[in-house]
Amino acid sequence: MRPTFINVLLSDSNDLPSSPGRPAVSLSLAGCATKPANDASLKTSFAEEEPHHKPFKASDPIDMEPTKWAGAELETRETGDTGGPHHLVGRTLEVSSLHDLKLSDKEVILSFDDGPAPGKTERILSTLDKFGVKATFMMVGEMAEAHPATARKVFADGDTIGSHTFRHPDLDKMSFDMAMAEIARGEHAVAKVIGTDVSFFRFPYLADSKRLRTAVAMRDLVVMDVDIDSKDYFNSKPSAVVTRTMDQLHKRGRGIILMHDIHQRTATMLPTLLARLESEGYKVVTLKYKGTFAPATNLIAQASLRVLR
């Protein structure tokens, strides 16, 4: 039995509706956006802050209730023509550790964090299908439990699924044992919903540590880092997300792109982003785990053992 992990970023909640009757859990957004670039354990680059929007502060809360993340965002749905045939699909890259995750020039991996979010995730899946490409969805356990049909739709479509903890806390601010328990809980929640093991993991806010990364790797989980941060959690226009993402990609030439399927602006901008990638000769690599998957029942039975390992 083996799981896998990956590093990812945060999201915004400006437009998410409240949920009376349930206590809201608030988290800081600073972990992803302000992590020092010289942290040796974080292999990622971040775009400059949006010039027309104030950056989030450490005290700015993000509601963590699934009902709030799934809330509707009031944006115009600019779909555009995705016509065809398309030539964006690249190779399938099978990995069993972070060291296997090597991309060539003009290759990208699409990744989406924090979902699934009904409506938005399906729109993203539809766009991916039109272009013939696959992505990696790093699901929050609580979100998968709240929206199992959407999670299973991602799995049925053949996209790769990883875990992103259960409630999206900043693990760097928790004790080691509590952080590992949170990781295991999220992993098992997602696996139970989709009916099979998950092989990738991403740290919320990219807030990791050498000890946590080592422990995750020892659990046979692949930690997925981020090269291109779309910053789609900023309250900016979809076109700005595309421009920011492509500007970073032009500098790096390749990499793992971080997006979030809880935002309408992300679903709105994706056709344009994929069209830009295609017109500039990029290829979307499909990420797969190289190994044997265990059924979810085995995961539940071994949960306590894996936490102690």
C-alpha cells in the first residue's frame, strides 16, 4: 500500500457565502503567498503581487467550510471557442518519487487545489476534455466528503487525484504528530470517496518542513511542488490570471502550474490559458503514479499503522 504527496498554494474567499448554523474555521492566507523564496524545502516561484489589488495580510481569514468554498462567484462566464482538433496533449509521466518528476522544455503539468467544488470543477473537467488533456486535482478531504459525486466525476474522467489534508490547515504551525494525523485523515477521506488509494500530496499554503517532507516520503507519498503560481485566488479578472501565468511560464520554460478549482474565474479563464499554451507550442503532461493502488478499505484498516510509521 502506498500513497503520494505534492506542494500547493492557497485560495481566496472574498465572494464565498456564509453558512449560518455551522462554526466557520478561519485560516491565514499568508502561508502560501509569503513563504520565503530561499526556503530550501520549497521548490516554487511566485508571481509579483497584483498591482491593483492589496495583497492578503497574515490576519486575513479564509473560511474553510466546504459550503462556503462551493459558493457561487458572481463573474461573467466568458467561454470562447475551444474548436479543434487540438495538439496540446503531451506524454504521460509515471513517477514513484519527487525525483522522477522531471519536465522538459515547453512541458507543463496542470494542477488544481482545494476542491472539488460542484459546478466549477465540472466546468474545468469539460474544458480539459475539449482540449484532450488531463490534470491533477489535489482534493481537501472535507470537500471530497461534502461533494462525493464531483470527486468521483474527476476520477471517472481519468484525471489524477491527490490529497491536500482534511481541513487545509497550516501544518507548519502544528505539532509534528498533529500535522501527520491531519495528512493521514485527508488522504483517507479522499481515498474512501473515490474508492482507491491516492498517490500525491500537496502542503496547504506550501507550508512544509524538512521533517514533514521526509515523513510524507516515507509513507510512499509523492510531494508535488509548484513552479508556476497562477495566483487565481486574487480578486482579479480571468484575463489577468492568464497573463500572470504565461509571464511566469515564459521565464521558466516549463513547470507545474498551480490553480484552484474552487474559483469561477479559474474555470472561466482556463479555455484561454489552454489555447495560449497550445498556440505557443507547450504540451500538457499527464501525471500518474508508478506503482500498485490499494482499495480504500485497505487504507482505512491501515490508517493507525500509517500514522505511527
